[in-house]
Amino acid sequence: MKKTKHIIVNAVIAVLFIGATKAEGQEIDVLHYQASVRVFPSEQRMENVAWVTLRNPSSTEILRSVSLDLVEMTPEHVEVLGVPATFSWDRATLEVTLPTPLAPGDTNIIHVEYSGSPGNEGGPQPWGGCHWGETSYFMGVGFHAPSVSLMRYWLPSNDIPSDKATFDVTFHVPEGLVVAGTGLLHEVSHADGFVSYRWVERHPTATYLFTYAISDYALVRDEWNSIPIEYYVPRPDSARAVQYFSTVPSMLEAFTSVFGPYPFDKVGYCITPIGSMEHQTMISYAEQLFRHGNAAGSTAAHELAHMWWGNWVTCHDFSDAWLNEGFAVFSEMVYAEYLYGESGYLDLVRNVSQSYRTQVVTNEGMLPLHDFPRTPPSSNYPSTIYRKGAMVLVMLRDVMGDEAFFEGLREYGRRHAYATATSASFQGVMEEYHGETLDWFFEQWVYRPGYPVYILHRILDESGAAQHIRIEQSHDTTRYPLYAMPMDVAVLLLNGDTLRRRINTVATGMQEFSFADIPANTVRTILLDPRGVILKRVQYRTLTSGEAPKAPMEGPRLNSVYPNPASTSRDVIVPLSMGNSNFVSITIHDALGKVVAEVFSGTPGAGLHLFPFSTAKLSAGAYYVLALSEQRTSLTRLLVGD
């Protein structure tokens, strides 16, 4: 999704305890939505009937009632398998008492008759929900709505991204209007001054990705590799649409070449007053882009890429929305590489990196990618998850290499096809193709906020000795992690040649590197990460060999435990950064300071270490993790839920 408007213990230890939150369990599994939606645009009103086929996913619990999300539209009659059912509605949730309890694994069909004037999330610039006008349309997510997913405004649903279902929805609209929708158009019929459009999506679909748009549209058709492409555009603009969207086939070429086959039955774009939004097979595309551009470009590519990353594979919940949006911005880079080669890719990479550091951080502050805060200046879709998310994929590609990275990406898609994924499941697949753990990478880039600020000290020496450099991490390491990253160094020589070397920086404050085959007196300058694929800032300094500071001896530093909050059913990782090899003990303490568990005791080497720890024997509550050595004491918080 791309919004075209601006969106804006021998020590005294203080521990902040915050009550752990418990995620709501999914009590039903919706298999299929069928609906008849009669739309009265001039009255901004709908009269609807929905049939929700659902299953009791429990293996032990009997289901006696069912809750469906339904906002603003009033339920008038409810049946279960043809039997009238009692229900209650609090303007947000429809609670249906089942006439007969639903046994584990059994299915039921809830029949709901309801009507009203569906609205949207509100506010000065409402985005998600139903909009009315010359074009009446639905935008699937809200930037500020607590639920994020907003199908609940017009269809009773289990309105969470993890419960995908198939759809069969017939829209009845006044004659002269056209309905663009998700899936394939199975039938068009006329009766009593209304025209009916039946849209069927046979692939499992998250509720926020099924859409409609109603207007005086012209339908412009195209095709790519036997896949139909449909553009629903204002009737006077049908000729313009042919030229404007002529770039879409090249986007499909680019994405299928690296991501795998297109995963749905059609490609669709419909012009809407606001946009843009990646509804499955029918992208809502902003009118201002269509009116003022010569050809569909990065936004159209971004939304098309969501058909793989966001729709084919959907984030399990919106705390991992970077798996949708970061992937789509990265796909813009892939498209630039397809069009213009490596230089086009790197130009966009550097642009995204700079915009994150200079604009996004200024507006939003430093946010993690996973489980980011949603309160202002953030939102349900902060720019961080787009730009930093894309840069994380750029860096992961650089770490893994192209072959392993793209093979892993395709396998990630296949393994989670038409289903959902998390940051952890993405990491798991990529580790298989990398052949090594990526805990260190995901901990610092996905689960923690920030980015590194490096100072590269080039040590001058006229004696002909080997070139030495020192790389210092100068950002605030009390708030942000020390980073371990492999990266390239470009050594520019006085004779005009450029030599490249690969170095592996570790999570320490200062690290020294020596290039034995490069005399210091032959070097003009040295550049860190000359391609710009690492999200960072760099300062350059020169020192004589006599001025060069010695790397400081640093004691242990605990980074944030993850996942945090934790559950007793899954191990946590305790990350420890060591500036030098030194004895350290890591212990878990309860709220009274009592030692309840030992994580590690020994002498690890310099760098980042990841210690697994089982919380199975801990009770729910708040703890702190303490790392203790002769040089330093470091602590971090751990919350354990049920």
C-alpha cells in the first residue's frame, strides 16, 4: 500500500514493570463468505445478506456462540443452518448464540440480514473503510483504526488477517454503474433497474484484501502470458488507460523472473479518489497518479508486488506488516534493477536509505520493524516499515548473496502460499538457504530500533607499512544496539586504481582492520560500503599512526531479549555484545532481585553472542536479565506471559 498524501545484586537496579498482554485466541475459522450486497449510492446505504461458513478449529472445546465483527450496519435477522438464532450487537460485534453447539472440527453457516450506511475510520483524512461519491469504494485498512482491518464496516466477518477465506459476493447497483471487484467476474445480470455483478475469489483471501469500487467505469482489457489484465477507469479516459498502463506487463516480467509465477487469476487496477491499496487482484489506484503521470511507475509496481508479498503471503498479524510493505518497496528496487540494471537498483537503494535517515526518523523517531508502536507520531502503517523494511531486505540480500537470497525468498512464498507468515517464519526459511543462523541479523535489524553510525579512521603511515583502519560505532548504544555486519570497503589508490575488500564488523564499539597487501602510503582515500547497501551514516577521519587511539576494552552489554514479551512455550534469545574476551555471568532475577535462573557463565570472545533460554520453568510476570563482569554490569527487562 502506498498512500499518495503525506502521512504524517551489588547495585541499585531500577526495573520498569509493565503488565504483559495476552493475545486474543482465534475462536473460529471462516472458510467462505457469500453475500448479496444491494447498494443505493445516492442514499449512501446498503441492504445486505451474508452467509458465513465457519469451522470450530478447536480439538476439544464445543462452540456455543460465534462472534463476528460488524460496525455501524444493523443486523435484523440471523439464522444458523435455516434455524432462527438469538443474537446481540453492540455496534461493533455481532454475537450469535448457536441453536445447537458446534462440536470440534464441525462447520456451520451463519445467515445474517443487515442494512445501514457503512462508513469509514473517520478523522480529517479518512482512509480505511467505505467511501461514497461519484465513485463508491472500499479501502481495506485504516491508518489509525484500532482494528486496522476494516471489512467489518460492510460485511460481518472474522476481520483479522490470519483468517483467510474464499469469497462469492454479488453487488446489485443501479443501472449505468459498473462494479470492479476481487477475483473473477462470474456473472452480470439485469433486473428491476439494477445490474448485478458477481465476483468470486477462489483463493484464500484476507478480509482486508477483498474490495469493491462502483462508478461509471470503462473496462480496458489486456493480457500477459494468458493472465487477464483489467483496468477500470473513468469512461472518458479509456484511450489514455491503454498507454498509461502499458508498463504493467514489464512489471510482471520483472517480478515473475525473481519471485515465481503470478499467484492469482487476474491482474486488476481500478481508479479511486484516494489510493493506492493492494486489494487482491483489484488494486485501488489513486486518481491523482493516473491523471498527472504519463505511465504507471513505482506505485503501480509496489501494489502489484503485493500480490506476492501481502496477498499470496500475508503477515499473520499487523505487528509484522513490514513483511508486506517493506517487501513491496524492495520490489520497487527489483523493478528498477530489471529496467536499468544494477545502477538503477543501487540508485533507488541509496534514495530509500537517505529518505529513511533524513525524513522518516525525523518524523517518526526510531521504531522497530516488528511490533512497532502505533500511537502518534507513528500509525498503523508508519513509513519505517516501508523504507527500513526494504533496506533490511537489501542488506539480507548482501549478506546471503543473490542465489541463496532469491531461492530462499521463493521458498518462503511457496511454503506460506495463500496463508500467513511471521518475521520468525521468514527468518527460518532464509536460514535454511543461508546455511547459518541469522539470529544476529534479525535481532538488530527487525526486533530493535535504530541504525549504526560509523566513524572510519584511516591511519596514515608514510613508512610503507600496511594500511590500517579502525571502525567505531558512535551512535547511542544505551538506546540502540551495536551492530555486526559484513560489508565492502573500497580502497582508492593514488595511481587511480580501486581495490575492494570484504570485512566483517562485530557488535563492538571499535574494531581494527589491516590490509597487509596495501601499503598505507599508496592510498588516496577509503570508502565504507561504497555501494550504499547498508543502512547507516558514516563519518571519515584520518589519523597518523602515533595519533591512532587504541580500541577500548568494553565489558558486556545486553541487548533486548526477544521475543519480549515471551511465553512459557517458546525459548527466548538473550543477546550479549562483548567488546573483549572476559568472564561474564548472565542470570535471571525476579521482582525482588532473587536469582531464579542462570543463562550463561563463562568467557565468551569479542562480538555478539546469542544465548537461548527456556522460560518453561518461569511463572508469568516481570523479570530482569543481568550480565555481570569485572568491567561492567548490564541489565535488560523480560516479561513472561502465560
